[in-house]
Amino acid sequence: MKRRWLFCLEGRGFRLMNLLMVASLAFLLALPLPIPVSNTIPAIGIAFHSLAQLREDGVVVVIGYSLWL
């Protein structure tokens, strides 16, 4: 992975948006839903977003956003 689309990682607005995305996915992950495999998509979204923050890759942030929707 390389540094791409850094505008998705920099700036106060994007940082707030990233924080809200991770917080909402964490909330969905904590819900005790009786549906099998209901926690998989939020967990993958958090993993993609964490990986994007570590590697500073904005493309992976956009993939995490797509899993959020």
C-alpha cells in the first residue's frame, strides 16, 4: 500500500467524519442482534479504516465508507 488520496485523511472535517464512521460502526458491532454474522460487516469496516489510518491510504478509507453505507 502507498500514500494515496491524502485529502481523505487530512483536515479537521475529514478527521471528524472518520471518527463518526468508526464510532457508528463500533455501535453496530456492539448491538446484540440475533442475526447470524451480523457483526461481520462493521468489523471489516473498522479493520479497513484502521489499516487506512496506519498506512495513510485514502483509497482504503473510501472502501471503509462504502462498507459503512
